[in-house]
Amino acid sequence: MDLLPPASEAPAGGGAVGGRGMRRGVGFRSLKLVNVSMEEALPAEPVGVAYGRLANGLTYYVRSNPKPRMRAALSLAVKVGSVVEEEDERGVAHIVEHLAFSATSRYTNHDIVRFLESIGAEFGACQNALTSSDETIYELLVPVDKPGLLSQAISVLAEFSSEVRVSAEDLEKERGAVLEEYRGGRNATGRMQDSHWTLLFEGSKYAERLPIGTEKVIRTVTHETVRNFYHKWYNLSNMAVFAVGDFPDTQAVVELIKEHFGQKASISCPPPVIPEFPVPSHIEPRFSCFVESEAAGSAVVISCKMPAGEIKTVKDYRDSLAESIFHCALNQRLFKLSRRRDPPYFSCSSAADALVRPVKAYIMTSSCREKGTVEALESMLVEVARARLYGFSEREISIVRALMMSEIESAYLERDQMQSTSLRDEYLQHFLREEPVVGIDYEARLQKTLLPYISSAEVVKFAENFSTTSSCVIKIVEPRAHASLEDLKAVVLKVNTLEEKRSIPPWEEEQIPEEIVSQSPVPGIIVDKVEHPGIGATEMILSNGMRVCYKCTDFLDDQVVFTGFAYGGLSELSEDEYTSCTMGSTIAGEIGIFGYRPSVLMDMLAGKRAEVGTKVGAYIRSFSGDCSPSDLETGLQLVYQLFTTKVEPREEEVKIVMQMAEEAIYAQERDPYTAFANRSREINYGNSYFFKPIRISDLKKVNPIRACEYFNSCFKDPSAFTVVVVGNIDPAISIPLILEYLGGIPKVQDTVQPLSREDLKGLPFKFPETIIREVVRSPMVEAQCFVQLGFPVVLKSTMMTEDIHYVGFLSKLLETKIMQVLRFKYGQVYSVNVGVFLGGNKPSRSGDVRGDISVNFSCDPDMSSRLILFWKRYHIYRQKALLKKMYGPS
């Protein structure tokens, strides 16, 4: 649904509400309810956007939107994907997407890519185009600060629609990049996803038409076959163009679309009828035990297919809200189960997903310990059966209602700050899925009207869709085979029998405290205050020594963000203590860092938009928060609890953390890419203990008591911390809260002098002084190759600020140039990444900064040495050409 009001409508409640800070919520609370019939139809045409259809069949959507400034989000959507391909065309829809950026009637030799890069519109893997089973989407985010840029960008999309050049030379140049993308998808994740997709859609053409295609077709398909596919299916009547951005005149953009698209004509006439590809239902569940030696861990996936519903009426919309409540309430239970003693899984969640045009699915996924897939499956099935038998309590439903009401309130309050890309995506779904776009004003009023009256009985009916007789597919993934198909079938039979006999007990709810802070703290006072008019900020020193800086901003109406930091982190520890203390944050997070278990705190925060997280880094320990202005008090209460509550290790929570850490370590040891990254890190940083991966032997040495003691010490002394608060705040309301909950944090007795940046102990690491060439070999299911070229960087303190910017520019320049050579010239890579790491240095105004630049790409294992040589030769050639240009042929 659209989350912005129509351009011509004023917000309900009499327009803007005066005042800042926490009074902003009044705008939503004063919204009037709507008086509608459940059978009332929702608008078929999108609200708040210039919408129409050209004579040649092209649909357009144009909307003026100021976020981000001087930028426009453009898109061309084609209602054609891989499912329409014939057997000898498998992968051709995706190849067409690649060729569009290679050459068209007006642009040749990747001129489109150069144009995008020249105007600051980034080009890269999956950033500009996507091919799925049912559609192909081209996306551009372009600046509009100079005359003509928007027109040229729209002309590029117009070229994609009907002018893509498909020659033998173009195809051969792009074949290698497509093959590398194919190869990159043949890792553990890709194999698991492809296997599940094939099983899920067995008996349908969708099962046989993965968008990436087959290696045989990619290698051998002719340009005539590709061209014929393009000419047949790329018909303007199956396309829409979208333009959402910071332009003052919407109609002028419509005229640009008419100028560039209006004279286009599709070669296929009349337009082809896009066939429907049914997905057969099945009563008996399908089972799969997938063994993947490189898997990140053991997992269970339950998928239940059903026809993709449409939202046409108010009742349909109400049903969609009830469905969302079901998944959210179920997820709350699944999370709480994962935090109990001896949990059946580490994590588990449920969601509805529109997989293909005719079908959506309820999908529940869990990660669990090795040899734990059968137990995890049983627990997942039992929870759905429990919901079918007893439903959800009114308290559970009310918690979810509060969460959803908070979300729509935030969307309404920030209706003028929606990003153009988000709006564009809303209109894409209207074109591709016929999802209604009604405007945030009406949607907020509709949700406010409907949510309070959605009952548990309405919600629980959606549990029927999670039945093992509803086109269900059950799949487990294990790194080594432990469970069998018979084990899975036995679990399904067992749970079904328990449900039939009503032998599953009702859900037991926990007691939830009403207040986060049980006893109000004694507020602190301001002992010093300094105004910084140049930046519009105010700095205060509180009586407990904490420094607080705040600034009122209007970037987002429903947001306040704050960060507190203090110098001193993991670099101060000895090597013997490092492993235990680095686990402190993980163990503390599992126990609960605000005085309550995470499962309890989740319910306590229902309906409030406030979250606080912590981080203990090498040199700095910090907490960060994000909240609604109306929930600033809750956010500050969490900070107060962080400093005044001791985390004490309990056996059950520590056991869970250690099991999860152990599984993660085993997963890293199975993953060949992690083995490569670990070895690169060892070479680049001199085998420093700070950069070494944790092994099972290290994990056995972890002292949970010491880990929690260290975490407690990191967030104990308020005088060491500087807190910055920025957002839509009213000082008259927020300062008393700051004094109560930040100023109320007790002083620490016998405190030591807080560290300054110059006092910090630097990390022990050293980049190699000589050139190192090393091949890391690792067993792999399918042959792949990853290349990293690393170069040391030293930035002198006198020029450090400027040099950091130069290094950033250099990394982007390198990335662009290497892409031009290895992909566009030789066609042998899919993408290139150039990264800069400067994070090992302590924050200092005087010391030099050391780090490295790394060039990373994947390629055919047989081509890696040649590609490095190609780049070196090209680099030398360019250097010689530049010298010749500057100094002549001497």
C-alpha cells in the first residue's frame, strides 16, 4: 500500500500540527475514523500520482517527491521473465537484461554505463536491473540538478524498451559476465535455494525456469535466439515507466516520457498474450533432506502454497491486516521458544511471500543445531497446531495491534519524508501485482478504524493455511546427513495425531512487568552549558559527569536518534582475556542488558518505537538508540537500565550462546570463502590475535563470568560518556527526561580517570613488507575462484583528513577502471569490489593511519592468473600513454 498522501490532499485533522517534539503524535491521534462498508471497493487507479497510458500501450507513473533532494528514481518494468522461455532459451530473459546496458541503437560499447557513472549514478551488480520468473525491472537513481540529465536518463529507459542491439559481438562480450554470475550463484546458498524452488514448484513450468538459466544455454545460445525473444516479448503494452523524484513540474516529466517513448513501436504486433502457468496444488506434503557440505548450519523450511489473493475491497484489506497479525503473533511465540531452556532451534520466523504471479506461500524457517532438525520441525509444527486449537490470547493480539498501530503512525507522521525509491517500488507493485495505492491519509484512517476490531477468531483462521495438507513442502538442510525422509514423515504424523486428540496444551504466557524503571531515579542537574550557534547545538555537562549534546532537526518528523560513546575498548585487553571478553556482548545480549530477558522486554515495548543497542569495539564502547519523539522517555529509560543493571550469567542462556557460537564456528570451517578470508586476514595483519577467527579450542576457554563482568564495566561510569541526541525534539520536554534518566545514572565510586584518545593502546597488527603471492586451496562442491589484491596504505597525520577522502575517491576510481577492463573489455567478471580498511588504528590527532586497499572479484578458476596479468598490462599501458601525452615520445 502507498505510504504517502495524494499530492492534492491535505493531511487529516486540519493540516500541520503546531509544536515540536512529542506533540507531533497528535496529528495521527486526531485522525478521524472512516465509515465504510466491508464490500466497498478500493480505488483501482493509484492515488497521488500522474498515471496514464500512451497510445502505443506504455503505462506511466510520475510523482514529484523531494527526498532525496535533486535526485529521481526511475524504472522500466516489463511483465515478462524467465517463465516464458522455451527450452533452448533458458536464461535468455536475463541475458537481454545484460545486453541492454551493453548496446542499443543510440548507445554502443557500454556507453550507457559510462553515462551513468559520469553523472554519479552508480552501476553495479544487482543495482540497476533484476530478472525474475515473471518480470524484468530496470532501475536508475539519477541526479536532476543539471538541465538535460533527466531527459537523457528517460531516453536510456526508452532505448531499453525497444532498441536493444543484439549482435553476435555484443553477446560474446557479455557471455563471460553472465557465466560468472551463474558461477557465483552455484555456492551453498544458491544450491539450497535452487533445490527448494524446484521442489516447491514441481509439476509447474516455474520449477524448470530459474532466471539465471542453464550453463549450456548461456554458453551456446545464438544472438538470433536472444534477439527473437526480445522482439517477441518486449512489447510496450506489457511495460510501464516510473519517475519519482525532486522535480517541480510533474506534467513536464510526463511530456518527457511522451517525447522519448511516444514514437516507439513494438516489433511484435499485435502484442503477445502472456500465458498463465498454473502451479498444481497437492494434499500430501513433499519432503526433502538436502545435504550441503558447505552449508552455514542446519535449517528447517516449511512452505505452504496458496493462490495469490488480491486486495480489491475494504474486506480484503481487513483480511490482509488479520493475516499480518497472525504472522506477527506467531513470530512472538517462536522467538520466546528460542529463548527458553534447551530450545529446539536458535531462531525461527514465519512470513507470507508472493513467490510468483499466481502463487504466494506461508514460509516458516528455523536454524538449529546439527542433529536437531527433527526436533526443530516438530516444535514448528506443534506451534502452528497450538494456534489452530486455541488461537491467540487477547493480550497477544493487543500487543501486535499496538505494534502495527505504531508502524502506521510513524509512516503517517513521516509522510513528507518518504524516499523516492520506496514510492517507486509501491507503484511497481501496483503495475505488476495490482496492489492498491490509496494514499497514507486514507490508509492510516482505515487501519485506525479496522485494527481495534480484528478479533482472535479472525486471526487464527490463517493458521489453516499452514496445514501439512495445504500444498506443503518440508525441507531440512544439514551439512552431514542425520535425518531421513521417514523421520520427517513420522514427525508430521505425530503432530497431526496430537492435534486430532487435542493433546497439545495451551500456550503459557509470562508475567510482564508494567514499568521498565521500577523506581524513578533522582534527576541530575546541569553543571555547565555551552551553546554552539554555528551548528545549532547545545552542550551540557551533567552532575554525574556525563556530557550531553543535542540538536533539534527536521529531517524526519517521527525520529530521534542518540549515541553515547566512551574511549576504551577491546584493545586494552591482554591476549589471554581477549576471547572471553569479546564474547561479553553476545552473552549479555542473550541474558538481557536492560534488566529483563529479551522475550519479556519485547512485550514491554509493544506499541512503542524505541530501541537501544550496544557495541564494544577495539577503541570505543558505545550505545545507540532510535525512537519516536513520543517514545524518547522509553529510549532513555533503556539507557538508564543499561548502566544500573548488572548482567549476571545464567546457565541456560550461556549454554544457548555457546551452542550458537559453536555452530557458527563449524559453519565457518565448512565455508571455503571464510577459509580464504581468514587466510587473507592472517597475511594482511601479521596473524594478530585481534583479527584471528575464534576456534573451537578458543571457545572452550571462554569464562562467562569474566565476559559479563567486562560488559558491565563497559557501561558503568557515566562520566566517561559523551551522548549526542539529534532529531525532532522539544527541549522543554526532552531536557527534563535527559536529566532524569541520563543525569540520574549514579556516579561510580572510586572511578578512574576516563581514557582520552591519546591514551589508547593500539592494536598489534602489521602489513607485510614484501610482496606475497599465495593460492588458498579449499575443497568445494563446485569449482569457484575468488581473487584479492591487497595494498598497504599509510596516511600521514598532517594530511590525514584530506587523504581519507582521497583514498575513498581512489577506491571508487579503481573499481570503475577495473570493471572497464575485466568486465567490459574482456567480459570475464560479473562485478568488482574495491574496499578500504582503516579500522585498526586508534583514534588520534597525531599518529599516522595505517590500513589497506583490497581489490576483490570472482572469476573462472582457470582465468584468475590471466585476469590479474590483463589488469597489470592495461595499467602499465595506461601509465605509458599518460607519460607520452605529458612529456612526449622520448
